[in-house]
Amino acid sequence: MTSIAQILGELQAQRKQAETELGRIDSAISALQGLSGKGNAGRAGAPRRRVMSAAARKRIADAQRVRWAKWKAKQKKVA
């Protein structure tokens, strides 16, 4: 029977191998992005977040409050 310590040791070794492999993959990706000239200076592969004005957030919040009020009113009628 395998002890928990042995299993833990094997899992830690596998994790270290995976981290090493991930580092190699990251290096390869960086090299390829450098060759293509399309590399991201910031976060790799992450899309830019859209900026929303305070007025737009307020309109969305107000609309959601109206939807919730309708839903809650309907729930009171059913109950």
C-alpha cells in the first residue's frame, strides 16, 4: 500500500515537471510572437477591457432595478 507521503511526493514531482514544461511553452510563444511582430506588450492574449461611462453604468443599473421590481411584483401576485 502506498503511503500518503509517497503520493504527495510524486504529485509534487509531477507539478515541478509541468511548471518546467509550461516555462518552455511560454518561451516558445514569446519567440514566435517576436518573429511575427504581433506580440502583446501587456497581458499575453488577453483582450482589452471596454471602458464604460458612469452614465452608462447608471442606465444599466436602473434598467436592472426595473426588471427586478417587475419580477418581485409578479412573485407577490403568485404567492
